Amino acid sequence: MSQNTTDQYFKSTVLGHPSGLFVLFFTEMWERFSYYGMRALLVLFFTASLLDEGWGWPKEHALAIFGTYTSLVYLSTMLGGYFADKIIGFRWAVVVGALLMTIGHACMALETSFFIYLGLTFLVFGSGFFKPNMTSIISEIYKDRPEKKDGAYTIFYMGVNAGAFFGIMLCGYLGEKVGWSWGFGIAGIFMFFGLLQFWKAQDIFGDIGLKPKAKTTNESELSITEANGGKLNPFTKLELAIIAVSSFLGLTWVLNDPISKITEGATNLYSFDINGFDGNNVIILTALGLFILLLILRIPKYIPVVRDRMLAIVFFAFITMFFWAIFEQSPGSLTLFARDYTQRILEGNMGLIFKIVDSLMTIVPLGIITYVLILLFKQTFKRFALANIILAFSFIIVWGIALWKVSNDFKSSSYVVEYVNNNGDIETAKVVTSKSFNEGEPLPIIDNESISLYDPISESNKDKVVKNNVLFDSNDVEMGELFSAKIARVFKEDKIGAGVQINKAEVVFANSKGETKSKIIKLSKDDLQTYGEGSELQLFITHNVGYDIKESDKNQAIVTAKESAVEIGATWFSILNSLFIIALAPLFSRWWESKYNPSANGKYAIGMLLLGLGMAAVAIGASGIAPGAKTASVSIIWLILVYLFHTMGELCISPVALSYVSKLVPGRMIAMMFGIWYLAVAIGMKLAGMFGEYSETIAAEKGLSTFFWILTIISLVLSGVALLTTPLFKKLMHGIR
């Protein structure tokens, strides 16, 4: 490679940019495909019933481990970035990251507790090595062409969103409709394709990203000049000790939080309490306090301009933390809302319209990406034939899955069926499948029965009424059946995926025909203090019937009516984010380049306002859901509005956030401030899981709408704070826009 120019990369171009950019485009696309595809399924898999081949976890446990996983993904970028910068180089970091993620997805496809946890561990470290280093390679390619860099990153982030779009769409569809292993497994297959394609085409990058060389003395001196932010302020021994202790406490808390909850306290690193204050809370507050102390000690040491700009970054990081905590409800509480509380079965003309729109959403973007692929082939096939063949083969598979998906949806119908439920009672239900059945034919179903204890005097049940042993909410919507039962025995049983024992009871009751039935239910520690062997109680039983994809003989239903219909997957709504980004990003880009470009605070205020409007939309949609309700049929329009507003909010905050970090601090401090920034994002990801956990408690006591209103208020308050502090932070930024 020439020592002074990057012109050689521009000799072979696609759409006016180096062919190497599109090698990175497709590598990143497959990585995002695998990451977002797996992530969309994670909470659904953990909370799916055992009959539906999930783990049957409470939503709180699933959201706790989800929050820890996503936060560790962002924390690991600091480790991956360090290894790339100091030891192995960008290129090897990408390869190592892709390999670790491929192994991680393969582990998750096995679905056992050991391999699920092992797979998540590989995925965390794989993302850490992969995520920060792709953009570093782009930066090197364009270092002599800064005027083309914005266009390059725009194209690259189209690859990011294309990967997220197709990953959620196809992995989500396979996971929900065929089996969890298929969803997890296909994510790993395409990550492997991305790895092979990058490996076989890496010579296109010349010397970029190879093992880093030590800086010369002159380079080191240049990096610490007064112009680069004043004199150096090395960390003192006290500050290093604070960093070590706060990092250790924070990291162990992030890991311990889901473990202690999933095992229900059986495994808890911080099981102590201080004056009734839980040990886990003591630890995380101590870690947070130490980090704030570190900022207080460090920031005043810098020259005034640098100090003020660092204060501005800390403020923006604080808002960003809450932005991601609310925005990332998408794969957690919002996906669960889509599954349990949204009317996802569209029949007749509405179903036909959705089928047509969804097929266009699938085929058109895939056709555009394929066109770009063909352009890349024309430029690089002679030099990198094998890499191109691998890429072509991966697209053949994607096209096959996409066309199969579209065909399946067009063939799907809704069937009204009559069957005998698990309690021996005759039920009717609606089942959607692409398999063809006629009236009077038997149709295989799975009855995902939900059983819980019912306390008629609890706050969450005050507006419910019982008619003929059927429970109704205040709007006379049937919620489930009540049965008087007696505990026959109490015992302990190994918990799936956790490796611990939980308390269970066998209860006996009579169904509507007077036949004696028995069920196994879970008992909490509080339940054990109230109920024992021989205790009488009330059972609350609901039925969620679906098509039995394995066509077993557990339940055979008889078809009584048929109509063309489609069932929208719970993960489908998450693809709207990528779709809206691709559609709206050019408009927002033109806004930022116009004379109406808002200030930094203005963008944050607008972003948080839009985030709040999105949450307000779903809060309004959920307003009819009674406290404690397990199911509902809210219109899909509310979730579509959520993703529209949230995407616009993301376009105001996410793309400009890192730009402000790079503008506000001297070059030699970029790594440290990016570290603080990614720490804020990691905290936001963990908060997203914690907020989701609280949704269950709030939903049971006050209703799910209350939870979404709380997030709306947080967003609007932070929007107001950002707007009102604009004059102050304009001064702190010292002319940076």
C-alpha cells in the first residue's frame, strides 16, 4: 500500500465508492442479521410455554437476563477495541468476533441450558471484537477522502439496517412458526457466511487493519500537545483504584442480577442486607457512587474548555442512557405486548392487504440488495471468486427462505375449531396455519394452558366478576375459568435452564362435568407460608391454542369454519424500525444540513419527545387492558405508531451522539470518552431489562397502560430538561455544533 495515499482503493468502485466498502457492507449485514435475528427471539424463547418448546420462564426472569446480555455486548466493545488497537489489529478482531458469534449461535441452536448460556457468552465476546472495528477499517479507507466519508457511512449503515431487517424478519419467522432452533441456527449460518466472505476477500484492504505498529517518539509527542487539550492528566493511584473497584462491583452485579432472580435467591453473590436494604442495591449504588466520584476528581483537572465540553458529554450520556432504556423495550416488553395483547390475526380483506404489503416489504428490499451484490460481483469476481461464490450462495438461501415465507403466508387461513381442553371441557378456538384443512376434518393443536393461583380479594382483581365459574373483566371480556381446588402434595422440582429446584404443588379439582382432574402449579416462597398440603384455593386457568407444527396426537380439534387469514408474528413489528430508518434517514439528513438544523440540546429534546409520543401511543392502545389480564386484542396500529415515533427519535439522537463525542474532546481523550459513552449505553441496556421486569408488577396492580405512561413521563421530562438547559450547554460546548 502507498504510504501517503489511499487512491488504490478507489480504482475499483461500486456506486462511486471502493469495492472494499461493499465487502464490509455485506459482512456487517450478516453480523447484524445474526445479532438482531437471535435477539428478537430470546425473550420469546425464555417465556414460551413448555408445550411450545420454550423454557416457561416468568417474563421478569427473561427480561433480567436479556438486560444483562445486551449491556455486556456494549461493555465488551471496550475489550475488543483495546485488543484491536494494541495487539491484533482491526482485521483479525473482525475475524475473531465473527468466529465467536458463529460458535455462539451454534450453541444456542442446541437449546439446552448449558449451551444457551455458553452461546450467550460467546455472542457477548464476539460482538465486542466485531462491533467497534468495522467502522475503523472504513475510516482508514477514506482517510484521504474526508469529503466522501459521510456517503460511505450512509451506505454502510444501510447494510446495518438491511441485516437487522432481514434477520428479524426471517429468524423471527422461522423461530415462531417452525421452531426456536431454526431461528437461532439460521442466525449462526449467515454469520458463518459473513466470516468466510470477509476472510476470502480481505486482501482488498491492502495493509489496513493488520497488526498495529508501535508509535514513534514523534507521533507520541504530537498526541500530547497543548493544542490537543492541554497537558496530560495521568490517572492517580487513587483514581485507578476507584476504577478497579467500581468496575468489579458493577460487572459482578450485572452478572449476579439475573442469576439471583432466576434461581430465586438460591445463588446470590450479594445475599446480605444492611438495615433492610438489599445487598444487590447496595452494591450497584456503591459502584455508581464511585464512578461519580471519579468524574468529580477527574474533570476539574482539565483546562476550562475541555472541562466544560466533558461536562456536556456527561449530560448527553445521561439522557442517552434513558433513551436506550426506553427505546430497547422493543425486543422485550413491546415484543411480549405484541405476542400477548395484540390482535395479530387479520382475516378477509385486511389479511389480504397485509399479505401483499408484507410480501412487497420482503421481496423489494431483497431485490435492491441483490442488485448491489451483482454490481460488486462485476468489480471483484476475477480477484475474489470464492468470496463472491460464498456470498452468492448465502443469498440463494435467503431468497429461498423469503419466497417460502411469502408463499406460506398467502396459503394461510384461520380455522374455527372445537376441541376438548386439558381439563376435559369442550372449547372453541381460532387457529391460523398455512396447512389446508376442510370443515369437519381433524386439525392438530397445542393447548398452551396457563395456570395460576387466584386471590379474589386482591387489588388487581377488584374490577373482575365471576359468572358460572368464568372470570370476566369490567368490560365483560372473558379472561379464563376459575376452579375450586385442594392441594394434594407439595414438592420440589428441578427448574429448566436454571439448575435449581423450585416449589411446586399438585392440586386436585373438578371440571365442569364433575370429573376429577389434577394439575401441577408453581408456589412462591410467600405461597408456601399461606398454603400447605390439604389447603383449599382457587385456580385461574386460561387456554392459548395454536397449530401443532409437529402434528402430534395430544389434542385433535375439529374444524367448524374456515376463512383466509394471516397471523402476524410477534417479532414482525421490530422490523418496522429498520424499515422506517431506511425510509426516513435521508429526510433527517437533509434537515441537519439545512438552516433549521437544531442545536445538540434541540436534537435531544426532539428525540426524547418523539420517544415519549411513541410510548403514549402504546399506553393509549393498552388503556382497555384490565390489571392482571394475561391476554387482550389491541389493534396493531398502536405498535406501528410506537415504532414510527421511536425511529424518528432514534434518528435525532443515535447518529449524532457519537459525532458530538468526537467533536467535543481532544483526540488523545477520544478512547476514554467513548468508553464512558459505551458505559452509558450499557447501563441503558440493563435498565431496559429492569424497566421491563417492573412492567409485570405494575401491570398486575395498575394495568399495563400505567407502565407505558410512566415511560412516557420519563421521556417528556428529559425532553423538557434538554430544551430548558440549551443556553447553558451552548456555553459549555464553546462553539461546537
